[in-house]
Amino acid sequence: MDGNLLPTLIFLPVLLSAVLPSSAGVLEPYDLLYDNAVEAFYSADYESVVRYMEGALSSNRHVRATRVQCRLRCQDQHPFDESFSDLRFFDSVLRRAACMNKCIEAKVGTQSLHKVSEDVVQDFNRRIPYNYLQQAYQKLQRPDKAAEAAHTYFQANPEHVEMGRDLEQYKNLQGVEETHFVDREARPHQRSFTAAVQLYDKGEYEGAIALFEEALVKYYRADVDCRALCQGPQKFEGQDHLRYRYSLYEVVSDHFTQVLHCEHECVRDLATRPGRLSPMENYLPLHYDYLQFAYFKAGRLEEALQCALTYLLFHKGEEFMEENADYYREELGHDAEPPLAAFFQCCAVICAGGPLLYEGVQLVQNSAALNGTQRVLLDHVISEEECAELRQLAHTVTMAGDGYKGRMSPHTPNERFEGASSLISSLGRVPMRSARLFYETSERARRIIESYFVLNSTLHFSYTHLVCRTAIKGQQDHRNDLSHPIHADNCLLDPDANECWKEPPAYTNRDYSALLYLNGDFEGGEFIFTEMDAKTVTASVKPKCGRMVGFSSGGENPHGVKAVTSGQRCAVALWFTLNPLYRELERLQADEVVQALDTQHVFGQGLNINPKDEL
């Protein structure tokens, strides 16, 4: 038995006795009500569908609110002592756990122990119950309630064509008023913000000010609730707890690291509208931008200055806001301090990324410096020698158009495109050392992206591509095309609609992307981020050896490559997924090969392999 396991085994009985409550049985679990509703639907018992489904929605809301209330109360009653010590810390953890479970059990009863399946959780997140409800209300000839349910569902599922048609029909039905088209799941802070923007656009600044201030209060309240919901049990993907061979401190560290990541994601979650994958750009700071101008138009310069200074907490040195703040100071004849609450919330938005793991890797620009979200630019990921060896490998194994269904020039006829999507098929033609370097380099990139973006589950390879683009001589005059047009990696970019549709043939399973450059001795070829319009460039990256740009793969990060007008540009392109079902098959095969080689090396079995030998 691993010696590190012993403290954990001693700790577990104490922990379990502290957190396992007795049942009281006062609230029926919402997933059981949901199952009853679905069963009633297929039995055409629509009265029961409404009764069970409305009960499920109510139960789900009640459990969520109870968890927030109990966790906040117990957090206040059992804070972590500032004079930190092991015993005091674990005492607070146990007392807080016992408090939360006792509180939740008292309010919801047996549901405090009930575990809801992930499928049901996802159905509620996607608002599937409202699809059943609108059909049931329709059958019961309640068009007003059907319209309400349909509208609520459609807000989170705008691609649902049939529901869109149903909504249009409801608008023409007698007894259905405009007031019936309400979103029952609308987030209060987003509803107030949207209403405020509408008044602002009409020039009704006093009304807009009241709603923006209201939206901020609701946002901070929602942020507290979101963070409270992170305090519960965490998922440890890919770990078998029966064979979890870590010390007590490592187990606790894993838990609180994932809680921290969950709390960090609240910023993104609160800025994401229903039915959208990407958050609204600059969401929280934008409140203060609107407010500073609305206060200015209302002649309230003191408040305008406070809002301008608060905005600068998020975007230090923003030229236009610095100028506005200077104007307000000059008019008022004094300075002001931004509200303290905004400062602490700011820390949650502009926090640094996670560790870079490898010595020498250097952070060049974060998301703010790259004018976007979920972006990073790093240098010295690999050395000059490693770049040179990988370029030589590229010249050995790449084939024209490989990786893009064999097309010779998949993006532009003015460049020669060569790639290799797998080295497994090339084994026997390349030195083992080079193949191993490619394997380890891509793994290094994966680990850095996973760590920097503080992901709480394993990032898997989805696709790996060694690619070179070479300018074709005689075809570079008056070029106005791109080496790779503006696109997003997991959705179909629609610049006219300012949307990115997550549907086939886009690779919707991709979550993060990275490009590791192998050289910079060419002309053109800059990597660019743009706005959703696919025209407005927000950041430009000049490739060079060892430089890597990483970013989330959705519509928040449209990108492309400027024309390579002279020379050859080589890079390792990597796409990652959080869903193990979409792991790259070639990578799994490579893992097996490397594991077999490592096993032979460790146990001295089989043939002796010289790194200079070819496989």
C-alpha cells in the first residue's frame, strides 16, 4: 500500500460522518418529476405533463436557491482562520461541510442526498422541459402559456426551426398578447442591461442610468450566487478514486483548485446569453462605459468620473477613457476614487493565467493585450535546435494538401500547401528521435494550454497537423487574398449576422486551439484575430521559432493568416477537446507506441534501440 494513502484513509471516516445527513423527505427530486412528465407526454396525458413538468422546474429552482443560501450562510459561520494551520483549516472545512448539509437537508429533505444524472442536468440547461410544456399547453388549448414556454425555449435554442415557426403562429392567435412572450429563465442582470441599452440608444439617459445601476447590483449578486454554487463536490475526470494514490494534501489541493476554476468561469458564464457559446465582449466593464457617458449627458460629472475610473481598473491605460477621466477631473477641479466593490470584482476578470509549467517559457501577451478573451501569446516554448529539427521533419513527411482531403491548395492558389496529420504512417521513414520530439513537443503545448487556461478537466488532442505554406514565385503581385481566410475552429462564422453557428460541418467538438511556429524567415504570414465581422483586426502575431498562440476555439476568436508573400512558413497546428469521445485516434496510437518503447527501456526487454536508428 502506498504510504501516502494512509492519512487519507484515516481522514475519510471523520469526513463522511461530518457531511452525511439524515433524510427528512420534503421535496421530490426534480429529475423524477421530469421523468414522470416525459412518460405522461408519451401517454398523451397532457394535464399530468404540465403538473409534473412545472413541479420539476419549481423543484430545480428551489434546490438551487437553497444551495446558494446554505453555502453562503455556512461560509460566513465557519470562515477559514487567518492564523492558518493544518488543524484549524481542516476543522473549518469539516464544520462548513456539516453546516451546509444540515442546512440543505432541513430545507429540501431527501433531495439533499439525491444525485441527478448529467443527462438530466444538461436537459434543464438546454431548457428541454419548456419544449414539452409548449406542446402540452397547446394540446390543452392554452395558447398564452404555450407561447410563453415556446419563447423561453427558443431563447436558448434559436436554431430550432420548428419552434421558430410555432412562435410566429402564436403571434397571430386570438388570446395571445405580446406580454405573453416572456423568457421565464431570463437572467435578471442581463434583462436589466438589455433594457438599459435600449433606453440609452433612445437618448433617455436618466432612465438608462437607473437600469444600468440596477444591472450592476444584480450582476454582483449573481456573481456571489455563482461562486457559492462552486463550493460543492467536484468532478475529477479520468481519476479512479478507488485507486487514487495521493496524499491528503494533494486531494484537498485538487478539490480547491477545481473550485477556483469554477469560480473563475463565473465571469464567462454571467456574460453569456442563453443559446450562445461565447460571452458578450467586455461585458462587465461595458456597464461603466455606458454609465460614464450617460452621467455626463445628465450633467452628473462626479458619478461620470467614478465610472470612468472604474472602467480603467479593467482596462488600464485605455486612451479614450483616460481622456474622458481627465476632462471630468478638469471640470470638477478634483479627482475621485472608483467604487471599492468594482475593484474586487475587477480582480476576478483580469486575473493572471495559470502556470506555464516549463522553465524558460515566457508570457508575451494575455487576453487583454490581445484585445479579446481566452487568448495567450507565448515565446520560447521550444528551442532553436528543436525548431530546426521539426522543420527538417516537415520536409521529410509533409505531402501536398495532406490533412485537407488531399487538396493541393485548400485556401489559396498562390501558395503551396503541405502537411502531415500523423506520424504513425511515417514511421520507418523518419528518425525515431525526430518522431519522439514531435510527440513530446505537441504534449508540451497541450499541457501549457491546459494549465494556462486553468481547465478543470483533461484536455485531449482532437487533431494535430504539421504544416508548411510556401509562396509560389510569380504569383505574389497584387495579392488581395489571405493564406487562410477568417474563420472560427468549432463553429461556422457568419459575419453578416455577427454570429457563429455551432453546427456541422464545423468541428463542434473542438474547445481550444494552438499554433506553435517553427520559423520566422519569410514575408507576410501574420496570424490575426478579428471581430465577428471578419474584417476588423483586433490583434496580429508575427510568427517566429518557439512562439505559440493559444485560444478558445469558438466564435469569440475569429482568426486567419495573412498572405505568405515570400519564403516558407512552418508550424505545428493543434486542436484540443475536453470531450474524450472526440480524442484523436492517431494520438492514441502514438501513445501506445511511446508507452511500448518506454516499457522496453525501463524493463530492458526486447531489442536495444539506438536513438539514431530509424523505425
